[in-house]
Amino acid sequence: MQIYLDAYVKRHGKRLEPHLQALLTVDGFIKAFWEIRPNYRTQEEAYEIVEQIYEATFGSRKYSSFKSFYNIYIKYLNERKKENSGTRC
């Protein structure tokens, strides 16, 4: 992640705002998606907005498509479920 932050600073001459920096992580991208989701009719529309913000900031897309994002999201949920099931007493 640091390499992207360094490249951004070099290109733009300023530090990246924390909410944009968060998009570099899977967790941050997903949180941004769910934060704006209520404002759009479909999940695909909300995804495209977050993807456009990412692309405008970093110069490329994070995921190739909504389906790709959705697959990562399901994997993320399954990993979280495993983490949480191991902490129960």
C-alpha cells in the first residue's frame, strides 16, 4: 500500500486524504461501497461510483467488474465469519 501512497504524493505533491487512502484496502473499499449504497438504486451503481472515485484518484480500477468485486466481498465475509466464530466462548 505504501508504494501507492508514495506514488500519489510524488504525482500530486500532497498527501492523500484518509478516506481515499482507505480505498486501497479491501475493507476500506467495501466500507465506502456500503456507505454510499443507500443513495443508489442498485449495488452495481454504487459499486461504479466507488470505482470511479478510485480510478480518478489512483489512475486505474481496483476491480475489473462488479462481479469481481462481489466475489472478493463474499470471500471477505467468509473470512470475517471464520474470525468471529473462533472468538466465541
